[in-house]
Amino acid sequence: MSSFQQLAITDPSKLTFGFSPKPLKLRSGMTLGGGLVYPELNFTLPTMFVNGETMDEVSRQYQEMISAALKRAAELDVPGVVVEFETLPPMTENPDWGMRVTQILLDALNEASVKDGLKSVLRMTPNDTREMVRPPVMRSGQLWENMLELFDRAAGAGAELLSIESVGGKEVHDEALQACDVSQVIFALCVMGVRDMRFLWTQIAAIAERHNVHAAGDTACGFANTAMVLAEQRLIPRVFAAVVRSISAVRSLVAYECGAVGPGKDCGYENVILKAITGYPMAMEGKTAACAHLSPVGNVSAAACDTWSNESVQNVRLLGAMAPTCSMEQLAYDVRLFNQAIGDGPEAAGMLKRWLTRSDTALDPQALVLAPESAIQIGAAIVGAPNPYRAGVAAGLTAIGLISDAYEYGCLRIPQREVCWLNTIQEALEELPEDEGAFIDSMMGVVDTTTFRPQDYELI
């Protein structure tokens, strides 16, 4: 375990797209964070069953998706492409099925390299199936073993980037969001989530080292993205969702403490904070991910990206082509713009970054906390804290301070019904005990302990 006690990037002008202090060199010759932004494409099946009887059709669909998308990437002269394979639950439960698709994708990437000279890499993202039983069994059992087996076999076959959308702490966090309870959010993310991440990412990093591939990164998708979607539906305040996003960086940081080296997974919008802390390259998504979910951060999320993703899209026919091919084209043109700005020099790239940032940050607090200037301040609060619990409190207080100041100075629009939440959240954070042990003791008397196994989080 390593810890980050200072920021890798302290100057907002250096927290920018295409460049990372610690670029990642890949076997294909691509260097993530080395001066170019690359498209990162993710696709999935249309609505259908995945079982032994349908695996031939599943395989056909993935072959169709990857072949057409890579053909379009070559036609558009992309400098390289990251392809992410997020498995569906049956594919993680049955590693043979997951590997069947993995090999289809790897073979297609190799063929495109030989035929078209297209540089590429496969990011393997088994879905976290541990939550498929209630309460979830996080550290043992067949679901856990099968997930590790798929990671291991995929890495051995040539998947060079290993990621996951892990779920540790979600048992409490879902209820915390419904109640808008920031103390439970911190308990779920910075106590339960951090402890699960340490356990999980120690295993993933060991697999990556054994096969000479890269532990890439995790995401707080099931936490902060859930908050963002709920806020978009006006079910919780946007201010609260912005604070959740900031706190979520504490949890996602653990992957890098355990050995991950990026690129952080695309749906972790907190990645801009993690890039400031770690210096590793990061995937991001925004407007081009509207095929998967809506968000208020479609431009600002691109300001510091090293790969630019569509999140995920189903294999359905659109007027132009099948949806994954259309997504590949959209990503290719977005990346072409980023790289042209880089090629025109720091002034041009800086102008594009300012446009991406300013076009969003005045309109939503969730965008404000993702601006490079905000990310550096939140990151500094995290690395300056003595433990993850206090880091979560510090991140939350920093975020609410940034939001309050921007609102007070007329630089941020907040719905009038949400203004009262600024003081409510700040007071709740300030009232939390200084000592982590005291905090845990108090929360164990508040949360529903029947929804999780305390032993899996080292709480008994």
C-alpha cells in the first residue's frame, strides 16, 4: 500500500486533457497521458437473455460490434483506440462465457493492427457480481472466485487494462441517498467502501502484476453517478449530489494506493480529482455518453481527460449505422478536436479547456466541483487528511465551501429550493466526531446492519 500525501498537479493549467505527469505506455505503442487523447469505446448487447443457448448469438453480436467499430476507427484515422468490455452478470458468473467474448475482442484488435495499423488496447471490466446475493458476500464464495478467475484469465489472454465498478458500501449508500444523510454517505464511502476497495484492489493488482498488465482503476458509479441521476430527476438536491461526488474520490483513490496506474474508469467523474492527486491518466465521459445516461457535466468532464468514452451503448440500429459504430465516429471527432487543440499549442489547448469548463460550471454545482481549480482544492483536502474518514469530511466541506462561495458571488446557479442545503450539509459535516472509531460506533447504531455483513468490512 502506498499513500498520496501531496498532489501530483497543483497548477490548474497543468490539469488538462491529453497530459498526465505519469503517462502509461502500452504494448501497442500508445501512451495514455503522453500528449494525445484517445477514444474509449464501450458497447453492450441489445435486450436479450444471456445463457448457454444464446451464446452463439451473443458471440455474433460482439463480433459484429467490434468489427464495424474498428473499421470506422481506421477510416477516421484515430491515433489509437481503447475498447472496454464490461461483462454482463452471466458472463462473470460463467468465466468461460466471458472469455469467449474476450477472445473475440482481442482477435479483432489484433486483426485491425495487422490490417490497418490501428493501435489498440482492451480494458477488461468484469461486473461486480458480489451484490447478487443479499446480504452481499464480499470476500468469499463462488461469485467472488468466478470474478477473480475471469480477471486472471482475461489478463493472461492479453487484456492489458483491468477495471471494475465495485459495489462495496452500496448496501448503506443507497439508503443514505434517499435520506440525503451525509454522515451515512461518508460511512458507506470512506469506511465501508475504502475497506472493501483495499481488499479487492490488492487482489486485482496482484493479478495484473502476475501477467505484466495494468491495474487501471475503479469508479464510484454506483454511488456518485446514482446521486447524479437522482438529482437530474429532481429526487435529491443537486448540491447534495455534488458533495457526494467530491467525497467519492476518497473511495476511488484506494485503487491507486493498492497499485492501480490508470486510466481511471470512464464513469468515475471524480477522476479529475484523482488525476490531480495521483498524476495518472484518466478516462472521462460526458456529452458523448448521453446514449447511456444524462448528466449536467457534458463538457467540463472533458477538460482533463486522457481517454474520452461513450460510457456504453447497445447494439441497436440507428439511421447512420449500428449504435456502437456511431459512437465510435462521435468519439473520433471529439478526440480529433482535442488533439488539434494540443497540436496548436498550449494557448489553444488552454482556450478549449476554458470553454469546456466555463460552459458548464455556472449552471450546476456538480459541474463546479469537477472544474480543474475545484478538483485541485478538493484533492488537497483529501491528501491533507490523516485517514480516509477525515478525508471524506474534508472533501465534503471543501466542496460545500466552493459551492457556497460561487453562489454568493453570483457565479453559480442553484435552485432556490436547494439554497438551504448549503448550511444543512455544512453543519452536518462539522458536527461529525473527530475520531474515526467514535464515528464508526455511532453509525453502527444508526445504519441497518442487516443489509450487509459487518465482518466483510472489518466492523466486528
